[in-house]
Amino acid sequence: MLVHSFKPLDDDHAVHLAKLEEVLLSMQPPLSPTSFTIQAAAYSPTVLENFASRAKGATILSHLTSPCSTLVLFGVFKPKHSEWFAIKDGVQDEFCWLFPGHSGQLAIALADVINISHVTVTHRPCEPPS
Amino acid sequence: MAQRILVHLTDSIGMAPRKIILWGMVEGDNNLEKYNALHQSATGILLELFQSTPAVMDGIVLVPLSSFDYNIYTPHHIQSFSILPAVANAGMDFGVAVFTILENWGGLSTCVYHVGVHGQVLAEH
């Protein structure tokens, strides 16, 4: 049995292992190569103005933006999944920019020319059907 | 019923964006000059982004501002991501921002509820 091949730990080993575990617990999970910064908005409140707001004059550049899902263009979901919802103020459960597949692009002409400091992205899981 | 709810929620979470690159459109001679200097001095993640992803799209020059992951394992639906310090220090200004979603969390479609681009207007504007 593999278990029986281990020798009992002496005190020094136990102390070293405890320290190692403490260090490991204090470490952040590894980020992917493309990751840079992840900050939850809850402790990084948005102080600066949002210049991607449709209400403030931002617009979608359609020729540089992925089209929304063609599956919903012929149904009642069409007005709910336009790319314009991504820059609409406020987030509502049933309104989002939906596109087919796992990759896409959204180009926004900002309300003004700015020095960009940060961006925010919002997704929220749908509520289960009642 | 419980299984149906579970599948529904799983599908919904899978539709969240995952890996995202943020670009800024380079416009004007002043910004183009800063872009060229930034491109030549780029290191680390910025260099990888310059090398791995085309910076020109339909004749438009784009500079990578940041690369990040949207995290579905936090309770915070709204997540904030800073731009790369090297780009921030370059002092470029942008009128167009482009979000490229490279992948989602496994869904057949991708759903984004809201994006925001935050910053300050330059004094001379």
C-alpha cells in the first residue's frame, strides 16, 4: 500500500508544511496569459464618467461590430438583443447584446474624446423560468 | 423541473463573456506618434498583444489597451478593468473603443448586458 510507504512527519517537517500551506493560501489564483487586471466593481466604484453611454451620445459603429444573433431577428426577441443594449444606461434582466458563437466584437464611438482609465463589463445570469 | 432550472442557469452562465481585449482607435498625428513610440517600447503583456493580434483592421489603427477575463465565479456582475499602465502613461486619447470578445464560458451564444468606458476629457478639448 502506498500509504504505508510514508514516514511519520517530525516537528520540523510539520512546521515547514504549515508555513508552506499558509503561503499557498495567501497567493492569488494564477491568471491566464491574456489576463491583466480583474477588479470587482464592489470595491472599485466607478468614479469617472462613463463615455460609452447612449444617453450621453455614444453610438455603435455597426461596420466594426458583430451582428446580433440571426436566430432572434425573426422572432419577438429581436428588440431585446440588439448591440445597442450594451451601451444603454441601466441593466435589465431581459435586455442584452446577444450574438451567436463564443467570439464577437463591439465598437463604440464614445460621447467624447477621452483618456480612458478603465472599463466595466456586466453579465448577469438569467433567472430560472417559473 | 430542478434539472431544467439547472440547465437553464448553466446555459446562461456559459453565455457570459470570458477573455476580452480592449482596443482604442488611434486618430490624429499626435496619437499616431505616441502609438509608434509605444509600439517600439512595448514589453510584457502589451508586447504580446501587439505581436499576437493584428492592430490594423480595415485600414484602422488600433492599440491594445487591456486584456482581461470576466470572472463568473464572483458575486459581482459588474466588473471593472484598468487599462495597461504603459498605455495609460502614453497619454493617448480615444474617441472609439473596441471590445473584442475572444471566448465565452462555454455557451453556444454570448450575451453582454452592459459595457462602460470611463475616463476624463482632456483639458484642451
